Amino acid sequence: MATSSVRWLMALGVGLALGACAQEGDGQEPDDDEGTTTGSTPPSLDGDPSSGGMQPPPDDDTTTGEPLPPPQIVWEFDDVFGVPNLDNDDQADDNNQTDWYQPIFEGEDDHSVIALPAVPPDHSVELALSGDLDRVRLWYGNEYLGSGDGEVIDSAVFELPAEQDAELWVEFGDDYVQASLSLRLLDADGEEVDQAEIQLRSSPMILNHHLQPTEHVWVVDVGANASMIADYEAVLGDRFTAVPGSSYQFDVWIQDEIQLATGTGSQGQRADTVIDSIRDRGLDDFPEDALSVPGFNIRTWGNPVQATTWDSFGNLENSPPVTVDGVEYPFGRNYYGRQGNVGIHPEMADYLISQDIQAPIELDTFWLCVGHVDEFVTFVPDPDSDKGFKLLMADVDAAYDVLDSLDPATPLTLYGPDHGYATVGALVGDVALRNLNRGLQADELDPILEQMMTELGLDESDVVRMPSLFETIGGCGGATAALIPGMVNLIVANLPEGDSHLFIPDPFFRTSLEDQSSDPVIEAFTNNLPDAMIPHYVDNWDVYHLALGEVHCGTNMTRTPTANWWEVALHLLGG
């Protein structure tokens, strides 16, 4: 962590201390509580030196009789790493106003504190801000610098109470704000005694990845997905909420409606961002109904009039942490479907790119009817591997390896009425289907996998190819969707006890629908998973699969941040 030191040397006595400060020569190390700079209790004057107290110094040098110089007090200010103040902490007032757009108030928890040491009588502190002044404020009581009521104030002299510690509050109005605070200590004649520079930064918006702990999970309950909901409830307990579908026009695609991201600060702050899609279908009000609470801010990029299928957030995902050509991405990298000017909305894409910390990757998803990245690739934890995860990739050849080994006479209970293949033989014998899938493998899936491996610094040992088949969808311009339920379109739930549960679409590639142990596709998928994973094959056939989506499309969750960006990612942020 970067630190700016201020050495204001003056005759203040021994009772003044500030956060990470120590009496020079007293043998105490500065307190460094993750950058927190709050006032500390002054040391006792009458304690035993052997127990950490201090004795009052003599008034003069007993050898010469000359007055001793005043004690030297050393203060250190840590740079400020905070979060944007874009939630609504004073909801009891029912003002429905984002905190950034109102004066600072008691109960705020998204600001950062800079503790100032006491100044002697007749001294003052001159403060000056530079940088993103329209998105940062520095408060001292009711006075402020930076963005204000229709104006920007970049400097001021604050008359602080003599011989009393004081606090400055730093407030950010957006993600990834960068500013600098200059402090000058002035004497009674306005002459500079000393100065300091403190860097002020707010957290970038950081999308979650599949290695982070799971906090809460939502699925929309529409009745027909009762079996899937029961599976979630059995594993997740009170970490799971079934959202009433009748309240949201039975729109089950909750992954497509919102994307969750987080920001954290060095003084313990956390700000969750709910990216609300411009798709604006039945679940449009869900973020405001369920997540408009302190700690969460709801934001949208793009114009709903311009919404396309690529603006649903099954088309916005994030990898686990990776290192690429020696560059570490400790929060992974975003990836989404976009080529040129087509795909995820440019305002959304531009904002993600502007955050620097997760360096987005554009993928070709136009060969798919729905066109989302979660249809063919995902990541699961693998604590036994060097990188800590595996990339799961939809793979046609892996599917035919399994299907070609089966008895052609095997009935397929669900595939007959819903896909036109009553037996294994009918499916594997469809030459046009095989040619379609081989073409997709060569022209789409293999190039995408090669791109992902290059962009994420992966090798073959990091990749698991999972059985997948696609079919052409009528009315979709020749584009495709999953024929066998897209099993990589899954959910990873990492629970506090350390278990990683996977909720995977049941492929139903068997005669007896109740007997998952007889399903050769389940067997192949399970055998390819990392040993530590706990798979649950859930029934999403009618509600999701036949509507061209799967488990991941119908689920959303919050996750716990696991790293401090100011400690591990400043190399990506120009610091």
C-alpha cells in the first residue's frame, strides 16, 4: 500500500496522536490496520515505562540547565482507497435519493476518513484537490472541497480547532475515481511549516467470478420449475430465495436481468453494484424491489430502445484470476459476445473497458440463436490444479464419443417429442446434424477456445471439453441452440464450509427419467469434473431448456470479495 508521510514537527506536547503515529524514539511501530486512519487513545503520562507508558520529560537539560527542544511528533497518512457513495443509506427518510446527491449525514458508511493531527494555536491547514474533481468531495464538517452544489471547489484554508485532532471525510461519486489531496500546514503568518500529498482513489467496478464464496442465490418460481427450486433449497437453505414469478410476469431469466459487481475500500467499506440490463422485460422491477437497500447501488448503461439479445447478462461473464504474458489479473477478465459494433451495448462495453482492472475479451456468439457466452463456456474451481480452476468448454466430439458407444436402440424419452429423436440411433444417424455440429466445432468452438486460452494464459491442462450438441433453430436465421441441454450453462455455489456445489442441467439422455445413474452423458460429465466438485443435475428441461436457456440463465447470486484491489491490482490501474 502506498503511504504519504507528513512530518509536522512542533511543540505540541505528548498527548497528541493520530492513527498510525508513534512518539519518535519510543520504540512503538505505527499501527497499520489496512489503511484505516482513525484517532487513537493518547499514551498515559504516568505509567511505568516498562509497561508502555511515558514519563513527563524534564523541563531542562540537567547537565547544562538549557531548555530542552520540544518533542518531535511524527504523523503518517495512508493513501485513501474507498468506494463510490451511490447507495441510499438513509432510506428511513424515504427520500429515494442516492447519497452522493445530498450532503453528508450521520449514518453514512461509504466515506473514508483522514485523521488530522492537532495544530497549535494560530495555525491552519490549507487543502487543495486535483484530479477527478467532479466525482470526489472532501468534507470537514459542513465545508467541502471538490464537487458541490453546481460548482467545483479545488482549494480552501480550514481553521481547525487548536490542539484537537480533526477528521476529513472523503466521498466518491463514481467507480474508479482518481484524485490527489495536498495539505499545507501554515503558521500564524501564513508561512508553510510542512506539506503532504495523499492519493485518493475509489474502487473500480469489479465483476464477480466463480471462485468467490456464494452469499445468496435467487431463482424465479413459476411452479413448473419446482423440482429445480427444491434442489437449490436442499443444498443452500437460507442462502436461497425463490422469487415469486407472478410478481414479474413469470420472467424466469434472472441472470439476464442483472449482473452483480463489488467495490471495496481499505477502511472496511463494501459497495455492491447491481448492473440492471436494458432488456426491460418482466423482471425489470426486481432490482428496485429486492436490492434497493443500503450497500447496493443500481445502475444501467445503454438505451432500452436499442436493446438486443446480447444485452442480457448471460452474455457478460468473468474469468477467475489469471496471469497472461506475465501480467496478473487478480480479479480475472470480463468476456462477452461482441464483434465490431454488434453485441453487448457499446455504453456497457465502454464502461467495462474503462475500469481497466478486468480487461474485457470480445467473443463471437453470433452463431447462436440467443447469442450468450454462458451457452458454451464456464469456469469451476479446482483446488488441486495450479491455477485453482478449470475452464469447461462445450465440445461436439466429446458428445459423439459418448453417443457412438451406446446401443442405437436405446429409447430417449424426452428427445422424441421435443427434438424429433426417439432413439440414440436416430440422433447419431442424422448425418446433417453431425455435419452441422462438426462445422460448429471447427468454425466456432475451436477458435473461441483458442482465443480464450490465449487471452487468459491457459494451456491444455486447464481445459475440460464437455459433451455438447447443437441444433438449428427455426426462425433464427440459421443460428443454433443446445440440443442436449447445455451442461456448461451451470451455477457454482461455494459455501462457507468449503464445499463447491454445481447445479447442472440434467441431460435426460436415458430411458428411465428418475434414474440419473443410468445416464451416460451425466457419467461422462461427472468423470471430467474436478474431484472437489459436488454435482447436482437439476431438471430444467421444460421451463428453461425448451425456451433456449439453462440453469445459469435462470439463476443469480451475490458473492463475497476475496482480494484487496489496492494491494494486488494497482499495476493495472496506473498506480
